[in-house]
Amino acid sequence: MSDQVEDLVSIASKPSYSGVTSKASNANHHRSALLPTNLVESLHTMTKSTRDSQNADKLKRIRVAVRPGDTNIRTSRDIRKEFNKHHKGLVIKHCRLTASGSITFEFEDETTAKSVYDNWSTEFFGGNKGMKIPGADNTTGIVKHVYDDLSEDQMKDDIMNNYSEDIEGCEFLKRKGDNSFMGLIKVEFKSRNSLLKVMDEKIKFCNQRYIVEEYKRKSRVIKCNKCQGWGHVHRYCNKSAKCGKCAGNHESLSCDITTGFKCAHCNKDHKAGSYDCEVYKNKLAQFSVDRQYD
């Protein structure tokens, strides 16, 4: 009899399944309560469209100073310090030196970014090649989710007839494996405004309307700024230094020449990695791939 009582007491003392799940639920609720309310709401409401909108807003705040002459300015702290000499009171949200030697700035709002762009001088940062707005010169769009129930000639003729004043030409993108149509058309517009207008209003041909996005190419060519070799970056380079300005046996940052450049790849009169370099063009043609779209 006493054994039966002990068994009953043992069973009663074990936590029930509902009790365990209730405690787990309470623990999860407690962890959620520790998160900021606005973060929880943003995680719930975040969609592709909102992410795209945020990225578009970010691009409006970004400006790029092209190839500053003062190569001693490398860190974020150095960049901010030099920037404040010419733009007192303006706040930089993020800034960094790119692999090409340019400086990328991100500001708090579009108004600040425009102010910096309008008042920029090529004498800043030891001399530079000016400031640009990312994507401001792009006139290429990508038409998405195109039906393949019509021939390419029919679609192309309708596009060119409907937008003869805005479009220079179009290309139907194909899969590498079987050369079949991907449902994407790359369109060259005559101006940036024409592209933006069609992106806003969509493009119409063959009695259908299609979404148009800005087309960008994503290069897979990686060049080391230390040895000028391909496929790795300075941080992971264990090779001897090679100058990207004069092809000498030293790093580019220690080279003071401003004329008489010599390419480390083809020995011609330009810097390594220049678009004038045939070696770089061949690498770009080999590894450059079209950006993949959903």
C-alpha cells in the first residue's frame, strides 16, 4: 500500500506537458518583451517593398568623392576630420574608403547630401576628380516577368513603336544552359528621366503592363591593392607588393607620382585596374555576370 502511495506522489510531482509548454511560452513572451517595441513591429511588417523603399531612400543620401589626392586619409576618423574643414556643422552618418580609392559618404537626409554635392570642390581632400551620385548616369532598365507566349520580334517591335522617343534598343536575356528566354528584357533608354518615368508608370507593350527596375551589373572581378593580383584582397595577400601607379616593387599608397603611370598588368601608360587596360577588360568580360532578378 505504501508503494502505491509513493508512486502516486511521484506521478503528481512530475510537470505536466501543458505546464512545460506554458512555461516555455511565458519565457518566449518575456524575451519578446525585452525587445524594443518599434523593432518588433518592424520585423513583423517588413516586406520586400519596404526594404526596396528603404534602400532607395539610402541611395538618395549617398555621395562618392572620386579618387581623393591625399592618400594619407584612410580611416573613418581621418575622413570626418578632413570633411569638417570644408563642411562645418554637417553630419556624416557613415563614411569609408573604397577599394578603388574613392570615399563613400552617407548622410542623415537627402537635403544634406544635396548640399554637400552642390558645394563640393575638386580641391578638397588634396585634390579629387569630383563628386558623383551613385546611379545618376544609369539609363538602363530591366523589364521583369515577361510572358513568353509572343515572339521576341513581336515584343521588340511593339516596344520600339510605343517608345520610339524614349528607347534606343532592347535585349532579351537568355539562360546560359539552353539559351531559353528568362522573362527579362534589358532596355536602353535615351535619358535618365525616361528610365525613371517608365519605372514609375510601368512599361506597356502587347496589351500588357510590366514592372521596370533599374538595371545594374555586378562584377565578380576582385583586384588586390597590394600586389595587383586577381581573386583576393589586400587583407589576405601574402605576395610581394606591386605598385598600381608605376608597377614598382612597393605599395601604391607610398607612391607619390601624379603623371607617367605604368600599368602592372599590361605596362601601358595608365594605372592598374583602369578601364583602359585590356587585361582588366578581359577579366571583366570573363567574370562579370548579370544581376539576378526574381
